[in-house]
Amino acid sequence: MDERNTFWVMERARQWIVRHDDVDVATLPSRTHAVAVAMNRAKEDQPSEVLILGPTGAIEDRRTFGEDNLA
């Protein structure tokens, strides 16, 4: 079974971070840029999802790419 890759988008110290496998893969000046980078990475590494966190740390948006193999 293929495991879904998860890319997190979150704000830290007035910058936007893209994380994957507990590693910061990009630090960007805006949420828009961070979401675009995360979505591009997720499209290249399917099955995957992008989780966008709000200021409280709650998931505000989730986008999925590809199909999971559940068998």
C-alpha cells in the first residue's frame, strides 16, 4: 500500500513554512507562495495532500492529489 505524502503549510515568525516528513522544505514570505509550492510538490509526489493551517493551528483547508491504494 502506498502511503499518502502530507505537505503542511503553516505560519512561523511572520514567514510561511512548507513541511514534509517533519522537515521544513521551503520558507516563503506569503501564504499564497507557500500554498503554491506545497501544491506543486504534492502534484509531483502522489498520492499526497496539502494541509493548510490557520493562526490557531487548526486545519483550514485540505487538498488531495492522486488516489490512495487501499488494497
